[in-house]
Amino acid sequence: MAAKRPHVTRESTENMYDPKDVEERWQAFWKQNRTNEPSLSQAADPFFNLMMFPYPSAEGLHVGNLYAFTGADVYGRFQRLRGHDVFQPVGFDAFGIHSENFALKVGIHPMDLIPANIMNFTRQLKRSGIMYDWTHTVDTTDPEYYRWTQWIFLQLYKAGLAEKKEAAVNWCPSCKTVLANEQVISGRCERCHSAVGQKTLSQWFFKITQYSQRLLDNLEWIDWSETTRMAQRNWIGRSEGATLRFQVAEGSEEAVSVFTTRPDTVYGATFLVLAPEHPLVYRFVPESHRATVDEYLAATAELDLVERKKTDKEKSGVFTGGSAVNPATGESVPVWIADYVLMEYGTGAIMAVPAHDQRDFEFARAYDLPIRPVVAPAGSVDQGSDSADLSVPAIDAAFVEHSADEVLINSGPFSGRAATEAGEAIVESLAERDLGEPSVNYRLHDWCISRQRYWGSPIPVVYCDECGIVPVPESDLPVVLPRLEQFKPSDDGIAPLAKSAEFYRVECPECGVEARRETDVSDTFLDSAWYFLRYPSTDVSDRAMDADRTRRWLPVDMYIGGEEHAVLHLLYSRFITMALSDLGYVDFEEPYKKFRKHGLLIRDGSKMSKSRGNVVIPDQYIGSHGADTFRAYLMFLGPYTVGGDFRDQGISGPHRFLHKVWDAVHSCVEAAAGAGDGGGRELDEDIERKLHQTIKQITEDFAELSFNTGVAALMEYLNAIRAQGRTPLRPEVEPLVIMLAPVAPHLCEQLWEVLGGQPSLFDEAVWPEYDASKLVADSVRIPVQVNGKLRGTVQVSRGASADTVRDAAMAEEGVRRHLEGVEVRKTIHVQDRLLNLVVG
RNA sequence: GCGAAAGUGGCGGAAUCGGUAGACGCGCCAGCCUUAGGAGCUGGUGGCCUUUGGCCGUGGGGGUUCGAGUCCCCCCUUUCGCACCA
């Protein structure tokens, strides 16, 4: 039996790693010493590390929340160890339909439920060791918070950015409230997935569309995940084209405007289609057609958005009986109504060019309307001629190409010109007769913020018969949400607060006559659109934001959150910030310097859900393994920005690792005490190189949120220390403790102290720097290939010449065998990397 | 339909200015230590074969190259956005 290698493991059982003890001790220390509370008014090197605040559900903290927070926390602690003053607050996004529905279900009032949930969340978060500054939290349901949400509404109102208007809005029949466009996913409510209908109601809108172009332009330079920027770009949906006017009769003042991206095809516009909701619909309907039109409009009104927006259904529509004038040809074209034209996009009316638009083509086929080709495929007609035949070709689809190669036909003076260039010329000529102009259209809509629900911030407005809409004076804020015992939403679109005379009866702030409060509450997304602005100023009671602190801490340095908010929260908060910037309240227009999305956790290969019964309860694992192990496992199980698969068995790897780190540090200190030195002897060259390589790797990995490879590198480094087969030395383990600290903060605080450091490590320790000259060895082992296949390796000194390497390679048995009887025709040598011998 | 990302051992995943594929971890196997072990330690672990050696191998098929997981073309699959957007 070979001699046993000395174990790094310690024999003694005192000083066993007990996560529970260690974690409780350091959590108490942090609290007592205010370790996680940077000086908001004086910090020299501020770094605002923000994570999306949770909705405090009754089920408690979900492992998905904790995954997100842990990654953000590792990043924040890393920045702190690198010398920044890190402000890392947390709060609760506690208003909203979700809480309200849950409260209705269990019969507990949200005003009782939410504080209990928040307490529970707070307890769970504190256990997990996240570096929150608990002295600066927000709770969106606290009147001291939503007072400023209401204040923001007033600022936008005064600036003309909030407007009450009657509009066809999305109505969720199950949540019994209107929804913003962003909350309708494929025709369904994002909350409850019911098919959304449409209602015409008077609602408050924020004019986010006024910011469309700026919101789009800034996407070019903000440092965000590319996929998120893409999602916003798509959502804003800019398209360039022209607005053209089809007069109701030759020379009439009255006209139907259409938006088109293909003005080059206007000569092929053989009919006009209005959305069923278009205000001019009845302008075209003679008595003879009234009945059929009525019938069609009634039928479409019945459809919910899921039905209405099905793209695979047959096109349906009805002839109005009227006609309008094609501005290019001067021809009279029939006006139709069809539900494939949407009131919410463009002008709610289109010029139909069946030959060159697939939808128009299908509609024309269904109703036997004329199809006139005006764009010829490249090469099919001679440039400059107009010889194409006017009969409809036997095509079964619209021809939609339009590059510089396609040529216009049947287009009067524009025939024979390239499609792209002719389009601009046509618009120009129509503009001369005031029948059109170039225009840009956006998909983005104004943000409907009214909600006919109870659990939200009241919209601070009063309606007076004398004065009209009167904003609540700022000095009267907050408009407090009263405790209503009956707060069920109703089908009629009337908000629960409308049943409380005590709430809505009010004197007009301007003239003093009896008036009525707005009884709708605002969208939860308004609460969350500005919460990060409040964090540094939570202890300031006379304004939303303290100017000095805002300047010091904002914009946010790093924001980490889920991609699901790519077009909701992230777009709204950009808009609110931009508006506040224009109003002079902040001096930046983009709220987040950097945004990174994290991935999603799945469990054993499938999505976590209550119905599958595979939801991970963090408490259970923190209880059994400790928060540090749980954190390390979450960070290790996959790439943070992609997500990963949570498997119970996997947690033991990081658990063992932390135990080994504990043992290594203790045995180092014990041995050093026994030897009477500090354990601070010189490192071997190999381990020193490994250390510097590790520092480089971890520093780069943590900076780009690659926590899984970072943790792996720490494990590898510890393996290298242990493989030396002797008691670890202080210069080996000390950097390990510092670099592991972001991941396992409690453990490392303890070990830092064991090493003789002054707590807190996060105040005292300095993130190690690597020495580039120590990254590589003097001698390197490089692979030798013959015809690209690996045949051996050789050890040569760094920088060795091709000849030296080849000589060494020739001495290798495995290489020589493959060179027998053949001629080396070519030698590829990449210095310090590889030698490839090409033989014939 | 459009757009984006991704397909690597039994599993989670490393490695993409082209240069020793499978780091790290789980699991598994063997040994040690133990009254015992679901603890700990040591070693091994992509597949196949005629096993001091060799062949194959990163979804499939082509290509470029001395050399391809990585670059190019085609195809398949999955996931996620958007979706009658005029």
C-alpha cells in the first residue's frame, strides 16, 4: 500500500462548519454595524445596484425571485469589494390585481394581507444574506409612497402628457378592468389569459407616443441586453411611409386618410377598407346598405380579440355602398368595411392594393374586387415601357417584392420607374395637390393607466360641473385609498370606489361646489415606473426626490431583472424618466445605464409550477444546507443570463466545496499557529500562477455575470491548493476567501475573521489584482499534430522556435510513429500553442 | 408567417480573434476509512475496437482550412419574442 497522502481535511471536530450559526451571527453583525448602508449623502464612489422589486405574494418568496436577487447581489458585493460604495435597496410592488384577486379568494382584506406578506418576504430575504439596505425600502401601497406616484401623475397632467379620452380600450371580462396594450398578449389578458374584448370607455392615457422616436433612438446607445433592446424596438414598431388622402368626392374637403408603407402601389389601390370602428363609416352608407352594414358591425363587436385577430380565418367584410377618390388615378373606388383592418393601427383605414398585399389580395378574391398589378417583377418588362397587359394574371398570391429592381407598370407617368424611387416621387406629386405627405407611423399606443379596480393608487383628479377636470392640489396629496370591505370589481366598468360616496364626494378644489373624485385607480405599472427614483430619498418626506441624492446615485448603474418586463416596466419607466427629465426633475433621460436580464430557473427539465408540484421553496434548502450553499448552488447550476435546471442532487457539489474551503482555512491557521509563523510563506510557482489565472478569470466572469464559470474557477483553484498535498498557506487561501465572498458572504466573513481580518470583510478586504507576468509558465506543454490529428505533446520553453519544437516533437515516440516513411511537407507552428506537421 | 437565441457525455454545463473538445459539478465504478453510512478521503469515468495502440465523436448534410463545436451554405429540432402592423 502506497503511503497515504496527507489530508487537507482536519482531524479535529471542533470548528466544524455550521452554516446556521455562521449565518445568524453575521446577519446580526451586519444589522448592528449597518454594514449594508452606504452614506447616501456622502458616498465618494456611488454605485446604484438595482434589482426588480418583487410582488409580495401570499405564497412567499419564490426561488425564481431568489435566483434573480442572488445574482444581482453577487454582482453588487463584487462591485463593493472593488471599492465602490454600493447602494442596494429592495422594496415591494404590492398594489395590483394579483393581490386583490387573492384577497377576494381567501376573504382577507388586502390591507391586512399585504403587510403580512411583506413581513414574510422580509424575513425570507434577510435569511438569504442579500446585501440590502433595509433602511431604504419602498412599499408601493404605503400612502407615503403613492402620494408621490400621484404627484407624478399631476406633473404629467400639467405638462399635457396625461389626458382623459373616450376610446375603444381593451377590456378583460374576468379581471373586469381595462388593460393597456402591453398587457394584452395575443388577444389575451397577461394576468388571467382570458380573451380580451373591446369597450369604448373614457380613460386616462399617458402620451407615451410623443416619445416614440426618442425611446427608439436612445436604444442605440444604452448598454442593455441586445434582446431587450430588440423587443422594445419591435414594440415601438416604427414604419416609414406616407399618409394619403382619398376624398369622399372629387374636390371635396372631406377625405379618408390612409397610412401606407407602399405609396408606389397607389395606382393599384382598387378599393378602400375602413376598420369597423372607423368614425367615418356611416359617411359612406346609403339607406339601401344600412341594414347589412349594421349587421356586420354588430357581429364584429361581438368578437373578442382572440377571434378578431385570428390570422388564419377567412377575410370578412361588407360594402358600404359608397366610394372615394383614388388620389393618384382620380378614379372612384368602392369603400368597404372589414375587421382585418384595425382601428388601433395607422389611421384605421387602408388603401387596398390586392395585387401587392396578401391580405388585400385575399379580401379581393373573397368579394370579387378588381386586382390591378402595378409593380412588375424584375426583368419582366422593359424599362421605360408600359406594355404590360391589364388582365389579372393567374396568380394565387400578391407580389410583394419592391426593390430597386422592380418596375412600376399601369402607373400613369410613373410607369417604367423603379419601385423604390417612384414611391417617393408619387408622394411628392400628391403632396403638391395636398393629397398626401411622407409620414412615419408607430405601433406604440398611448398608455392607458385607468383601472376599474380597488387595489391601486387613486388617480388624483376631481370632476366639477363648473370647472371640469380639476387636478387635486399637491398640498392635498395623498388621495388616500379608503378601506372598503366591498371591493369586488363589476362587469359594467364602474370602479369599486364609485360605490363609496364617502370617497368620491368632495368639494371642488377650485370653486368649492360639490364635485366628484375620479374613482378609477392607476395601473400598477405606474407605481413601478419610478420606484428606483424614490429609493435614495425614502426618508425625505417633503418631495419625491432629494436633488442632491438623486444626482449622486442616479441613473442606476446596473439593473438586473427578468426579460418578461422587456416592454412593460422597462418601457414605462424609460418614458416616466424622460418626461421627468423634460420637466426638470432629473438631469438624465435614461434611468438605467446598464440593464442585464437573467435567465429562468426550471426544475428537473420542466417549468416550475404549482400544478406540477415541483416548485422549489427556498426556506427548505436554506434550512438544510445554509444560505451560502444555496446561493453558491444557484449561481453554479447554469449561466445566470440564460437560466438553468435546478436539481436537488446538484446542491451537494457546492455544499462540499464550502466545507472544504472552511477546512482549508482552518487548517492553514491552525498549522500556522503551531509553527509559530503566520502561514505566510512564499508560494510555489505553479500555485502562484494558478492563483493569478484564477483572479483574472473570476474578475472577468463576475463583471459579466458569468457566475457559473466563476464558481467553477474557485473550485478549480481550491483543488489545485489541495492537490499540493500539504497544509494550505495563507497567501493561497486569503484571496480565495475574498473572491468567494460575493457568493458565500456569511462563510467568508467568518473565515476572514479566522484569518485575523477585521470585520466586515466587505469594508476591509481589497479585491485581489492579478499580475499579468505571472499568468504563464516559463515552460509550456504544446500539442503536436500530424495532419491535424493529435499525436502527442511536448514540453518546451516559452517562446521556443519552430525548429526547437519540431526537434522535441521528433523525439516523441507517438509522433515519430506517424512520420515513418512519409515526408513532412509543411510545418504549422503557432507559438506556445501548437505544432502541426503536414505529411504527404 | 416574421424575428431572435440555442442544439456538446448518463445529467447540469465548460471551451467560440479556428489551435489538446468535455473545465467545474452531479451521478456512477473501484479502493481506503468506518459498528454502519445517504459522512469523508484517493483514483477512474465520451463511445467503439483487435486496448503500450487505433478509429469515431459537439442535431443532419455539404464546403473553406494544415487544422472546424467555433467560419460559410442548405436542412432538421427546440425555446422565446412579435404576429391581419397596412
